[in-house]
Amino acid sequence: MALNKEEVNVEVARFGKNAADTGNASVQIALLTKRIAKLNAHIKNNGQDPIARRSLLILVGKRRRLLNYLAKTDREEYLKVLAALSLRK
């Protein structure tokens, strides 16, 4: 499930340093969290969709790797992102 431009811009404004800061780990984690939420809703309605389930697992793995990277490099930002996105680790 892809995100539209408005959803991306909202997350970039919320977590990025400027409007073009889409490569920041915090922004990427926020965007992945949005995509994961959309895929979860899709899987609840369409339980027999193995491709969506695999995509969900791939996205969760990417988000986990980015969270691990952020925890190693910038602990304060990591804790801020966890609190803002209501993630538990």
C-alpha cells in the first residue's frame, strides 16, 4: 500500500529537518510505520493474501534495522521517535 504525497509531506514535516529531508532515518521510520499500518488494515480485510503478508514482514524488518541504526547513532532521537510513533522496543 503506497502512501500519497500529502501523507509523505506530513511525516517529512514532522520528523525531518527541512521539507526535502526524506533520507533521514527518523523520516524513513515514520513512513514505514504508516505503510505497515495500511498493510495491517489490508490483511485484516483480506486474510488470504500471502503477498501482502510477505510485504508486511519485509517492511517490519526494514523498520527494525533502521531503529537499530538510530539507536546506535543517536539515542535521544531514537527515544523521541519511539515515543512519537507509539512503538515499543
